[in-house]
Amino acid sequence: MIKTPYLLFLGDAPDALAAKVAQGIKDWRPENAVGQFRMDGCKADLGLPDMTLAEARAAGAQTLVVGVANRGGVISKAWKKVLVAALEEGFDLASGLHNLLRDEPDLVAVAAACGRELHDVRVPEVDYPIAGGVRRSGKRVLAVGTDCSVGKMYTALAMDAEMRERGMKSSFRATGQTGILITGGGVPLDAVVADFMAGSIEWLTPDNDPDHWDVIEGQGSLFHASYSGVTLALIHGGQPDALILSHEPTRAHMRGLPGHSLPSLEALRDVALTLARVVNPACQVVGISVNTQHMSEEEALAYLAETEARMGLPAVDPFRQGAGRLVDALAAI
């Protein structure tokens, strides 16, 4: 078990999106977030107290969590100095990077010498099956996005929280490092061997009560040249009964791909629904989640109203306004 609370390491994150792991922990498990550690040049800010390692230890922090998801998931030399110092200060380390802590000999040696623990949450710990495509009891909902990092996890967490508050049967199913760090379990999907990705989601969302909802954390985008594979695995392994379309309307291009523009919501709806009905012919698109964090209240409300009228589906920002109308749409299935 990863010891809490955390000091969230933002490193030299070039923008807020690069620190999405830390942001997710701060927003959904604020009781575990003592403060943030930022290096020179860091352009992300969670609004938490900036702390030195010694200050964070004095405040009770037990684990330094690498809260940055950089392209390729690598540990830089500059980061390494901080991580070593943290171990020497008495912290355990936790990371969801592809570059595993356990593969760094100097970190392993210092951790052993200091009696500290290294936690790599992006490591599959189960021998997952190959997907069989057999229908399962229970219900499942998946958010699919026009791009990466548009709010699919926030949508799922907000829906799960709303469903639990209503007394509905619901389980949030984490599929990425942030969700796993927030909830304590799940499948690190993008670290699973390709042949077993869809099978891992079948394993994650087994047979359940007919009125139980598995709320599956979305990943990537069917339209993203780098990460479309994980999205398709979620769709075919999850066999969703319902899809939520997720979008961030202020993007000029795909995350990390300047030459690629975002698809329309109509294109996302049509492609995702076609692929979902391969494994569940009854699947429906029931709502739209819009990340309006970079819009004023007036701009957000106008955009949501226009989108809802155009698409004929409830359109909300679940983090800003709550997920009630999306849950209403699920309950109507």
C-alpha cells in the first residue's frame, strides 16, 4: 500500500496538462495532498503550498508522488536529484511513468539504504486473458474523447460520485496511473501487452448485478495518431452500454500533434458508436461532457447550449456543474 498523505512532485512541467496526475489527486483526494514541489521553470501550479522536502515531511507527507505525465514517461537527470534527496529525507516514492523507478539502479540503492519503498503503479500485476467478446451481466459506461486529456477521467469520477450519492450501484474502474493513484487499484492499460489490452478490461469489468454500473475511465482518443489503440481496447473490452462524448473546445490541435486538428463531436459519435456496436449492438451515446475550464461562465453556458441543441444530447461540464444530467441519461436506459 502507498502511504498517505502525499507531496506532489510537479518537476519542471511545461504546462498544467503535463501535471494532470497531480491535479487529479488534488481534485479528487484533497485530503492526501499536503503540498507541491516545483522545480525552476515549472509552469504548472495546483494552488497548493509550495514546500521543500523538509517542510513536507514536517507536515506529515509520507510519499513523494511523481505527478507529471510527460511524453514518453521518462525520469530526467534533474528529476533524479530530487528523487534521491526525497528518499534520503524519509519519503517513499510513487510513480506512474513508463520509466519505472525500480529500473533506476541509483534509486533502488538509495531506497534500500534508507529503508524506503518504490511504488510503480504502471506495472501490470495480473496475467490478463485475451478478450473473448462474451456479453457480461451488469451495465457499463465509457467516456470517449475528441483528444487526450480532455476530461474523461473527471467525467467518470463525477458520474460515479453522483450515482453513489443517489444510492445507485456504481464502481469507478481505473485504467490509468492517475485513476489508480486516486482509487488504489485498476489496470494500467497502456502498459499491458497489446494482445491482452481488451482482455484486461473484460477482467476489470466482470459480471455484475443487472442494475450495477461500471464507470470505466477513458484513455486516449480514437482520432489520436499516438494513442488510439488504448481507446479501442477500452471500447471492445468494456462492451459499453452507454458512451459519453468528451471534448475540450479551446484546443487548436491534438495534444502533442500540431499537424492534427480535433474531430467534430459528430465524427466522434459516429466512429465510436460504430466500433462499440461491434461488441454491444445496443450501445447508445447518451450525453456530452465538455471541459470548459478555459472559458468564462458566460462562454461556457453559451457553448453548452449550442452543443446540446446541435447534438440533441445533454451537454454539461460535470466538474463545473455536476454530473446529474449525465446520470439522468444513464438511468433512462
